[in-house]
Amino acid sequence: MTTLFLRSLEGIRRLVLCSGKGYYELDEERKKVGAKDIAICRVEQLCPFPYDLIQRELKRYPTVKHKTS
């Protein structure tokens, strides 16, 4: 699982989970618009789905209001 940290985790209000090259496309767009309150997490293994790793990652973002996958 890959996560790019832009600022402190408390400043993040939206977490996007994705896989594949979508990560790089989303990261590029986030940089263009200057969205520093969005974290992107790339899930590298989809089968079997890593529920435990996802739950652990979600707990790292206490101020997330929207979780998008």
C-alpha cells in the first residue's frame, strides 16, 4: 500500500483509495489544483483483498470526512 504524505495527517479531510495507474493520474490532478487536504492511498494487492491493511490505513486519518474508493 502506497500513501503520499503532503502535510500532517490531521489536515487531511478526504482519503481516496485507488489501484493501478489511477494513483498517478489522481496525484497529478491533485497537484494541479493544489488540493493539499486530500490523501491518495494506492492499494497494490486486490486479491485477496487486504481488509486488515485498509482498516489500519483508515485509522491513520482521524479527520477524514469523506472516504472515496
